[in-house]
Amino acid sequence: MSKKALGKGIYALLPQSPDKIETEPDLVQYLDVNIVKPNPYQPRMNPQEDLSDLVASIREKGVIQPILVRTRKEVNTDTINYELVVGERRLRAAREAGLEKIPAIIKELTEIEMVEWALIENIQRANLNIIEEALAYKRLMEDFSMTHEMIADKVGKNRSTITNALRLLTLPETIRNYILQNKISFGHARALLSLTDRKLQEQICDRIINEGLSVRDAEALCMPNIKTRTRLSKTIPQKRQPDVHLVALQEQLQDYLRTKVNISKRAQKGVVSIEFYSDDDLTRLIKLITGNNTSLK
């Protein structure tokens, strides 16, 4: 499979451009969602990811972009199932939305091609966590003997981007998990990489999380000169601990309203922020708060 094809995304596998798919029905088949097996090489590590927006979109408009699958024949039977290559979020959302069938493009792919596509297509998506990316790059290196330059060419990124992502895998496991959970950013992690003492990395990482430190603060704490690092550490203000009473009230409101609530307080005054996601959601919240069934429509 050529590098040029892999760089174009799923439709590089097809003889037609994406806007012609709807007029070429032979390219797309509707498969039972239950016979599409998961991709064993899926780089995403968060199967509990919130798909509510995608589910709502699919319920309203259906699955606009087909998934990509390859055929798999069951051992010792004539049963043919399909193995997902690209479109894991769409498949899960379609199932949650109650769809029985999903549009799919069936492509005969070798094991190597299937792994390559699963990794590269996900790497090219912006919402893949940087640790998931790094692990995908690592797999491309180990399974396909790719260099940093080759990977960069495949996914359309700079070689330095690949190298910096892979460096994150040298951090302690606890810190890697914090990055996966989005508790610290790539900028914070890059600052921690400047330290060689793994225990110190973990200590500073804990402080970044507990005190809500910025990337600049983290860089100051990770200065290579210990005297400078100690002096700068003293100048970084300690973050105020949250009021446990307010936090409890906030959680009670969130449970009752079933949406995100934030309570901020200064002296005797403050602000209560309640999030809503549509006119219908706002109408629901107003009814819960006031008891009146007032509609915006």
C-alpha cells in the first residue's frame, strides 16, 4: 500500500471521491450492526467515551459517512462476519441510537494493511489522546519497522512531532495515566520530561494537578538548576482549596438537574452556572427549577 494512499484517509481506498458515494450504491452496503466485530487494533483506550452528541446526530440524520470493514470467515463454518477497520465511534453510536443496519464499505485487506489503516486513520483524527497517538506510533515502529521519518510521512506530521510524542512513553505510568485522563496537558508533560528523577517527576506532577498550575509554572518547577527551581517554586502561589460545602451543593444540583453546574463564591456573593445543550434541554431545566412547563418554541 503506498504512502500517498494512506495519507488521504479512508476514501483513498476507493475509486470514487466522498461526494460520489451516495450516487454509487454498489460501493456501500448496509450491514447488520451485530455482525460487525470490533477492531482488535483500535488505538483508542477510552471505550466509555461520551457519544451522546454523535448518537443524537445519527438519530436525526443517520450515519452519513460509511464505516470501513473487511470480511472474516468463521473458523470451521461457512459463516462470514465483518471486522471493523475504520469507524469505531460511528458503529458504537449507531448501536446506541438503536439502528439495526449501518452503511459500510467492504474492502479486502491483509492483516498488515488492516493494522496500518486502523492506526493511521485514528492518528489523523484530532480527538485522539496524545498517549494513544504515541502508542500507535510505537506499534508502527515495532510491527512494521518504521522510522520516525516514515511515520511522519504516513500521517502527515513533522518528524519532531512523532519524536516528542514517543518521548512521553518514557514517563512513569502514573503520569501517562494522568495524560490519558486529561488531568495534565502535553505542555505539562513536556516540562516533566526535562527532569531525569522519576520520583521528582511524579511529585511535581501531583502539584500540577492539586494546585492547578499552568504550563509556565510547571516549566519553572522543572528548571534543571536546583537552586533556581527551589527559588521559583516559592514564588508560585498555592491554589486555594475548594469549599467542600459548595462542592457538595454543586454535586447535589448536578444530580437533580442532570447537567453540569458550577458554583463560584466571593465573600457573600457568587454565581451559579447551569449548562444546557438545546432549547428542549433548557425547557426541561426551567420546568425542574420553577415547576412551570414553559417552552421556548
